[in-house]
Amino acid sequence: MNGHGETDPRSAPDPRLAWRPAGAGDLYGWAALIARTAAVEKPVWFERRADLEQILESKKNPAAANTVLGLDEQGVHRAYGRITKNPGGDKALGFGCVDPQWQGRGVGTGLLRWMEQRTRQRFAEDAGSDAGSDAGSDAGPGAPAAAPRLRLHMEQQHAHQAALLEDSGYRIVRYYNEMHRDLDSRPPQAVLDEGMVLKTFGPELHEPVRLAHNDAFRDHWGSEPRDEEGWGFVVKDPRARPDLSAVVLERATGTVAGYQLASHDADSARARGFREGYTDLLGVRREFRGRGIAQALLADAIRRFAAAGMDKASLDVDSENPTGALALYLKMGYTAVNSSMAWDKGL
């Protein structure tokens, strides 16, 4: 970055646009760019202004170093890219879009190049931080630093994105299914045993559920622990609906055994023509699995969604989830309606 907050021309994704990191003054144009792109590409979900405000608040992934915006000669936002990475994590995640009027000109390739370079820098920064710290990394003292790796997610319908990623050396490493369930029928009966109690999610459960989530997902592919900042983005998400979320506690100890955290996107409902209660996170700690907790949480979610006037219950599932989640969702009446993929590239 130079002293004027602009990207060094030598590292700019494309010389036809003026590039700079995202700031508070960009929120309107940034959100408008994403909305214009979404109007053409019709993704299931896309970032809105409230999401961008959260991005600007991140201390772990400060926008000044990890975002880039491309503006044309009239000052219109035409392209956007960013990466996020957990300290010590084994990958960075990339996000971005190009205005439909500017697609097909190589801007997307330039953005990928910028994300890859920033990913290499983040891994180098982590390695330098570990070298100067007595704490070291999770891999243990003397362990080699993780090789830089960038991951991007895209929906199967976006063939132009797939072509760009494939041409740039990325490969598909995982498939996910978006699943829906109509709410015009009751869910299968699900009863918790006497040792468990179900409670509506609330602020007093934020930290216990964060710890339970990190425990429950430690054996899930691609998952990394959520720190307090990352978890704050979950519980403070403007679409979060704690009234549609629930936690199962062990009655004797108060330990969080499982949880279902839900959201509702009113803007998406207007665009897609139906109201959906979306299960963002569903997890059960390993020692409590096999006791019907996930089924009880889903049944409770379906009842809550229906009572709130939703048309559908929805969620996403890793197609190779080792816990049998896909079989459970099918049993509960969910059906797959859309697919997405994770693409990786080692750098």
C-alpha cells in the first residue's frame, strides 16, 4: 500500500481499475457492486452492507491489508476481493466478485492472483510470528510451517467461476448440498431422554456453545476452532435468530451436549419467493452422540420455523460428513436442491 491508501500498481489485480483497501466510505458502493453481481448470478446467499460492516470490524483480518476494491474512472466499484485466515490455520479463504459489465476482461484472474499473493504473505507472517513466540504453533516445537493454501467456495450453477478456477490451477476438494424441507407436515417424533433438557439459545449460552462447537467440529473436515472474534460474527450476525435456535444441556451438569443455531434472511425471502428458517450450525459433542440429540434439535427447529411463519426449513451439509448427518436430514424430510463446491490450490 502507498501513503495514499492505494494499492501499489505493481501488485494491482488489473491496471484498468484503481485499487485500494476497503474502508467505511466504501460501504455503499461495495454493497452495490455485490448486489449488482448477485442480480445477474443469483447466488443463494451474498454479502450485504451489515456483513461488510462486520468485515471492517475484524482485528484478526484487518481490512486495510486483506481487502481490495477496484474502481473505474467514474469512481464506481467494479471488483472486490478479500481473504481471511486464522492464525496458525492451514488455509486462507478467498471471497470476491467482478461487476458483470467487467467480466470476461481478465479482472477475475487478477483478483485471484492478488488473493494468492496475500495468502502467501499471511502464511509468512504467521511463520514469523511463531518463530518469535515461545508458544509456537499447534503442530509443536520444530514442526514445519504449513504450506500456503487458498480455498474458495462456489455454487455448482456458476460454470464461469468453475472455468476460471480450473484454468488457474484449483481443484475441487469437497461437495456440499443445500437441503430444504417444506413446513406443511410435522417432523418425525423426537424425544430427549430424561437426562437432557432443551433451552432457547441466549446470551448466557454464547461462550458455552462456542466451546461446544469447537469440540463437536474437531473431527469435521475443513473445520477450524472459532475464537471469540469469529464466534462474535456468528452470534451478532444481523440475520441471526436466537428465538429459532436451541441448545440441549445435560441436566445434571449443565454441559452443552448439542445446539442448533438458526437465521432468517428477509431480503433473500423477497428474492427467492419463500421464507426460510436456516440452520447455520448443528452440532453434538462426541460423547453425547447416538442419543437422538441432533434429531430432537432438528424437530424443535422445524416446529419453531413453522410457528414463526416460515415456508421452508433449510441447511447445508458436507456430502462426506463422517457423522451420518446426510442420512439424518433425509430421515427428517429434507431433500437436496442445490450443490456447491470447495476449490483448493496449494501455493
